[in-house]
Amino acid sequence: PQPPTKSPHAVRANCTLVPAMKRRLQQTMRERYDQLGRWQGWWLVAADGSRLEAPRTEDNQQILGCAGRHKTGPQVFVTTLWQLQLGVPWDFCVGPGTDSERRHVETMLDTLPERSLVVADAGFASYELCRRLIAQNQGFLLRVGSNLTLLTDLGYAYRERAGQVDLWPQKVQRQSRPPVTLRLIERQRGAAK
């Protein structure tokens, strides 16, 4: 026997049901657990993305495509905002394996409560994301390598003064857009920084 196919009604229901469920859960967390979900006044949210292998069906190969090397199968990219104090997901975004976790987070920023602090790894260190977070008056802590020249190799220029760094990609400089000024926090391990 053939496996049942998804009806167009089920797909449409998922497209409206999932966002409605996310909004309701976020509203409940804010109403009931706002203070419990905060640390020193900040709503703590971790951001991370993962690629997951999808079954190698014709539909998946056509819709998701190949996100890696030539002979890899279709992949799904899932990015999650995790509420750290409550230990539950706050929001998530799903797309083909070629998607970007940074772009996913940008689409979820408007769901964050006031005074959120987004904690993320080096994959999120971008001019555009930093500008959006600053414009929305949100805090963020992004991990970068201990050697700042890593950012230079990616096309970023920086100036450091008294604990501050200017994030200023060459493309942005050519567009005459201003740098993003950030506070630099260095963590020491033994004798090395």
C-alpha cells in the first residue's frame, strides 16, 4: 500500500496553527513567568541553529535542495531561541539547509520582550544583526575568537579604545554607513587572554 499523502488542508492548518501556538505560548510566558524568566532584569535568550538530515525523498530533494557537498542529502535548518531561565524554547524558525541561523534570528527579533539579552556564538557576529538589536534596545552577548584579527580576515575593521570595539565591515564603509560600537569583554584563561 502507498503511504498517505499530506492533504493541502493539513499543510494550510500547520501554516496558521504553528504561529498561533507560538504566540500563545510566548504570551503565557510573559504573563505568568516574566519575573522568573529574568536575571538581573534581563530576559535571557540563547540563540543557536542546527542542520538536520532529511529523508532523501524526491519531494525533499526538490524543496530543500542540497546544503552541503554534491553528494549530501537534503537538510533542514532549525534555529531556536531558548529562554535560559525557564529552560524552554521561546521561538524557532525552520528552513532549507541553505538558510542562515543569523537570518532566522533576525526574523524572530520582534517576538522578544523588552530588555531581552540574546546570547549567541561567533556565527551571529554581524553588523546588520548588531544594528537591529541596538535599534530595538535589546542587549546581546556574542562570543568571538580571542584573536580579533579573525574578524579582520572576514572583512571587518575594528578600532579598540578603552574596552570598546567598532564593528565596521568594508562593504559598510564603502556605503558610508557608520560603524557599530560595541563593548569588548575579554575572558582570561590562565596566563593567556
